[in-house]
Amino acid sequence: MLYALYEMQRAALTPARIMATSALHVLDRPATSFYRETAVGRVAYAALDSFEHSTRAFGKPPFDLPLTEIDGEPVDITEEIVLEKPWCNLLHFKRDADRPNDSKVLLVAPMSGHYATLLRGTVQSFLPDHEVYITDWVDAREMPIFGPGFDLDDYIDYITDFIRLLGPDLHIIAVCQPAVPVFAAVSLMNANEPEAAPRSMTLIGGPIDTREGVTEVNKFAKKHNLAWFENNVVHRVPFGNPGFMRKVYPGFLQLAGFMAMNMERHVDAHRKMFQHLVEGDGESLDAKRAFYTEYRSVMDLSAEFYLQTIETVFLEHRLPRGLMQHRDVAVDPSAITVTALQTIEGERDDISGIGQTRAAHTLATNLADSKREHIEQAGVGHYGLFNGRRFNTEIAPKIKSFIQAHR
């Protein structure tokens, strides 16, 4: 019901948004542009533009990475699907360059409400000196109800299939949510098929043990049982979408939760965007708009995946307690002896707190000290762990060094 009401609200706002868009086009015309430059015109234009942007429905953004730079020269990038599965496409950013000695990197994007394009900056950072692949997860509202289901066990199967396809000389990087399924998949491969396991695994801001460094996200989860989540945040996809009647955890609820955690900051950012419009500060406006366009582009999650993740990771802590299973097979991190382990945490991370990712080292009891590394990045929040200036200048070089050391 809530999902249907949300869709009705968006539909009800559509005429007003169309009117605002039309008014903006009128103000942009040469014959009326003089009015836009007046004090009243600048405020009116800013108000119309802010309303249009705030009520817009954001779909899946493109990666839009046509070029990279290698040794000071521009190199063309072709985005290709190397393996298509019902719930995920394995994408390859193919470089038009002969670089046979560059390591292969698989970026496992979060399935937590945002599209894989949230890691656009991460991809961009690795393109000059690595062969980059990424998991591009499918929006659950696009999957017909008669299509296959998808849960945490399926997620682990997908990761295992991708690792096998790309070969044992692979280096895998999990950002946030996938830290648990990636750690589980690598544990199982080290136990059962070590010759196929990746050379290294980097876990960035992931909830390996949510009993450590407890955040508001963890506190909220612990206040409710699994039935509460199933009854209150799982909804059926409304009519008009390919996934009509499929049970999902809607992306708009996840976005609302993220924004509520830092509401003052988001309100202030939108106030500043309004000021930039009034003042004509296009450069500052574009930077904030680019962030919010990506941030507000959200996807739904399959209900079974969401609920199994809540139960396994946040309510019962099965992985750190040695109770996690994958299709009735125990997940034993002590089996990791082949794959080097790097964990990265942010000092200001309010989603995966300090200690949650580092806990992977405690679980990988048989891994040699020479194959492990932990980094706590000062002054960085959750999103700064995989995007932005600090990531490019401080974090990415450490990951690349770790990969180089364990080729």
C-alpha cells in the first residue's frame, strides 16, 4: 500500500513539474532572458528549478566513462557485458590498449538501494592501470514476478561464478554491503577449490561483525525483529512496473533512511543549491547536483535477499559467530589461506563503524600475517571510502599497492 501511495504522489506532482519545466524553458529564451537577470527573476528561476529537480524521478544513471588516461595519453573505453545473469550483468570496461600485465579487478557493487554507478569514481580510479569489471545488479521492480527469486545464497553463487569466469589471477574488491557475501564466497572457495580462489580480497567499510563499532543503522536493526521488517518495509511493486506484485524492499525507503541520518546536512546542501542558482554560481551548483542526481537514483531489492541479509548480518551475526551457512554448507573463514586480505575503514563512517570490517582478520585465523593488511583512514566517512579526492589520493594507491604485492 505504501509503495502504491508513493507512486500516486509522484504521479500527482507530474503536472506541476511539467509546468515548472515549461516555465524554465520560457525564462531561458532570448526574448525573456532579461527577466531572469532581475532580482525577482533569479529567485523565481531558482524556485522553479529547485522544485523540478526535487520532484524528478531519477532512473538508472549511465557510467559515462568513454575515456581514461594511460601514460599521459587518452585511451578509449568500451563498456561490455561479459556475463548476463537474471539479477546481474558482469560489466567490463574494455580499454583500447595493449596492457597484458595489468591485474584484473572485480569491483562488487553494493546491492543496498543504489545502482552500481555509485562506484563510477572507483572504476575511474582503477582504469589507467587495471582491467576493471563490476557487478551491475538488476532493479527488483524490473524483474517480473514469474522470474527467478534472489536471496543471499544466490548472491554468493553469483560472486563465485564471476570469480571462476575471470580466473584465479583476479583481485576482488567489495564495497560496503557485499563484504559479507564476498567474504563468504572466498572462504568457501579457499576451502573447496583453492586453485580458483582470487589472489586478493579488499573489503571496504563492510558489516562483517555489526556488534563492533555500533552505528545508528545497527541500533535500528536491533530494535526490531525480522517479522517487523517483513511487515513494515517489504511491499509489493505497484501496477505499471515490470515487477508488478513482486515483494521488494523499495529503494525510496532506503533513500529516506539514509537522508534521515543526516537530515540537517541534506537540508543545508539544498539551501546552498538554491543560493547557487540565485547567484549564478554554476560550478558549485553542478558539483552538488551531480552528487544528488546519483544519490537519489535508487533501485528496489528483492524481499528475500533483504530479509535474509537483515537476519544473517544485523540480527543474528551469523558470520562472526561461526553460524553462517551457504546452502547447508558451513562458511568457515579459517579456510582462507590462499587469498590475501585487506580491510579498510573510515574514521567517520556512520554506516559501518570502526571494527566491523577489521573483524574479518579475527575470523581468518589461518591466513599468514604477510597476506593481511588493515587500514583506518582518518577523516573519512562512508562514501569517502570509495569516492572523492581522499579516495583517489590516499585510499586507492594503498589498494593498488596491496594488489601489486599479491599478484
